[in-house]
Amino acid sequence: MPLNRRDLLRGAAAAGALGVAWPLSGGLTLAQAEEAAFALGASWDEAPFTVGVASGDPLPESVVLWTRLAPQPLAEEQPLPDTVEVEWVVATDSAFRRRVAHGTAPATAALGHSVHIAVTGLEPARRYYYRFRALGRTSRTGRTRTAPDGHVRRVRFASANCQAFHDGFYAAHRGIAQEDLDFVVHLGDYIYEHGQVGGDHVRDHEGPAVTTLPAYRRRHALYKSDPSLRAAHAAHPWFITWDDHEVVNDYSGTTPGLRARRDAGYQSWFEHMPVRPDHPTTPQVYRQRSWGDLLDLSILDLRQYRSAQNLPGGTILGGTQKAWLKDRISHAGDAWHCWVNSIMLSQLAKPGGGYYFTDQWDGFLAERREVLTHVHDTGMPDLVVITGDWHSAFVDDIRPDFDNPDAPVIGTEFTAHSISSGAYSPEWNAANGPVMGGANPHLKYFEGNRYGYDVYEVTPRRWSTHMRVIGDRRDPNSPVSTLTTFHVDRGKAGSHEDRGTRTSPAQYRRDR
């Protein structure tokens, strides 16, 4: 196995040479930055489409196509005219003999020479292929699909979250690229903004964490230098939400003095994601999407509108988004209801009082109780919440009042492993898994020693969550396996582990 980037960075830190090993360190020339990136396993597509192609937000008749022109991805400014015309084409075959849509779009310097094409007039439940052309060069071919319209017998999709570049390779994204999926959901922490890298979170000598638009652009471009991430984007359409590290750790929409930095982080996120054309510094991330009559997605934004934590009248949703979510609960149909949720919804209390982290829903107790009580009172069935952020896997029963163990179960939350971001140590997990389980009677399962992603298979009768894990995040070609599988049966709140995987390793498993 070649020297992996996590150990290389840790070794450079120990030798006092991290300033030349980390590609985004201050003072490096562009050539030095590229050399450092290549040493960490970076590669890019052929210029100017270096950061790849992607598609997202599929509707029955529409999908968004994305690319960004960046012939020098780690440069603060691209050697391009202010506006470059980009051609795009969509076909039903990978050879592009049966073209169904095409056009041109301007890639402007103001938006990082990114393009977001909302292609319309497509057919539901159809696979398509797409590519771009600019400056005499053609991009790689991407593959996408539209959402179905009407009766659906099966959907299969994956979720990903928390992919710190400095913590390991993206073998999990390599697995996602090779899966047979309808779409992918990214749950946030696509990048990490802080001025620390390495398994021990050593300083990278680049000075303060990224705060400016050029710095955020370089960070996104470095993350997209992992070929497995680009492959996963090119293989499937994505739905995307965000968490805190797209801007700064644990921020809220009301954090004083953050507006300029937040706008820079938001715009760079917009420039690098396959999202619909929107206002780049105030995108509306929350939205409803459906996969025929089978699956109803409520994609939540738990950062842009939140107040500070632990306030008597605090909000994690903001007034407008909360009213929207409660209206969706009130008018829920017969589909499975999936909340795309970036941070843990379920209570995670400490023994003796308090909570492990109040940056998650535990810091907004009244609003959580209000929303979940509304789920219970309206009788909304078949609720499954998918969550990231914790760098570990949890399975929880959802109750309207987590402090009351006799409160009814109204849904299930699956919190997925991270793609690469460092979790707690095996020793911490072994000691604290039973402690968390004992203090939280709704917690059914905890496993924190692995990295990967979740795959969800949904039919009219059952929801199945397969926890897919990699062997070693230090290996870009690490194999993928299924650690365990949990099922939720239609019309019956709560989950149960598949009998074939109940002996798989875990640091906590509730016996009942």
C-alpha cells in the first residue's frame, strides 16, 4: 500500500514540515501546492473540467447538470476570460447518438466559472447521459436519471457524510460509484474549513482557517481531487444538504460577525454542487422531493436559519422552515416519509443529566418536542430519518418525548458512519457505547470503529438500511462490505436488525 495521506501529514507535522506537505498552506507557489497535492494522492480530470461533472435534484421531467471550469484548480484565480460559453448535451445512450437536449450556458468568473443547467422536458424514470464542451475540450461523461412519476415498486439510494480529506481516502465514494442506485443523498460536512489537518488534528501552518471566497474555492477543488468522489458524482444524481463545516464549526445563522464568511462559504458550496440555479449566497436548501408514490423526501436545512443553542425560545429550523415542515406533516400522504437530516434528531443524554452535544437537536428541546408531537398527533406513519455528522453509526427509536420511556415510538433514525472523518477511538467507543445505551432507552445500536456509507432499499412493504463499511480509509481501493442491516416494516414504527447480521461487531446493541 502506498503511503497514505493521513500518515504522510502526521509524519510531516512531526518533522516540522507540514507547511510544505499541506497543499493549501500559505506561502506555497502554485507549482508547490500541486506537487504537495499529488503526493497526497490527488488527481484531476483533464483541464478545464478538472473538478469533474455532476447531476442533482432529479424531478420527473428535469435534472440539474453541473460542472466548473478550473484549469488550475488550486489557483486563487483561474486563467480564463470573464465569461466562457459552455456547451452541454444530454442523450439516452453513452455514445450520444440519441440526443434529447442540448444548449450553451455562460460560465462567469463571478460564480467561479461554474454552470448549473436545469434541463427540462425529460421523461420520468429514465436514465440519461450528459457531457460538456468548452475551450476545445470535452468533459468526462456523466450518468443521471429522472425521478419516476406514479407507482413505484422499489427505490435504492445511498447517503454519505463527513469526508475530511486529510483523514483518509474516499474508498467509500468508490463503493457508492459502483453501487446500483437511483440517487445519492449527501448529509453535510462536504468539506472541512478549519486550519487543522491530520489524524491528530495538527496545525497545517496555513494561518487562520479559510474565510474568503478564493480560499473556500481552493478547499472544494482539493476535495474534488479525490477520483472516487468525482466518480460518485458522475455515476448518480445527488440530493444535497449541508452542515457546519461548509462554513465554520458549530455556527448558527445568528453568529455575530459571520455574514461575509458565511456568504463566501455558501457561494463556494453553490459553485461546486449540482443544485438548481439559485441565489449563491442565500440558497434555499430545504425542499420536498418525491420518488413516485413510494418515497417522500423532506430535505432539511439545519444551519442557515438556526438560533444559538440552549435558548428558551431557540430554533433549529427557523420560523418559515418549521411552518413548512409542520404543514408537510399535516398533509402527509401514503408514501414512506424520509427526513434528510444533517445532525442527530434523537436525544443523546449523559448519565446523571445533560447531553453529549447541544449543537444537534438536543440544543433545541422545545422545538424538537413540538415537531415530533405534531407527527404523533397527526398520525403521520412510516417516518424514517437519515442523519450524518457523528462519524459513527446509531439506530434510534424516535419518540415525541424522549424523557418518557413509555412514549410511543413514531419513527426510526439511522445515523450513518462517516466517509473518512475521524471518529472516537476504539477504546472510547467500547467504554461509552454501553453508557450511552444505558442513558438512552430509545438507542438500539451503536458502532463507531468503522467508516463507510448507508444504502437504503425501500419497497411498499419494507425499509432496509444496509450499513456499508470499508476495510481501511488509508487505502483508496479498500473493499466494501455490509456490516449489518436493519429493517422497518410498513405500518409498524420501530426497527429490527436482520437476523443474519445480529452477531456483527458493535459497541452497543440493545437486547430485547
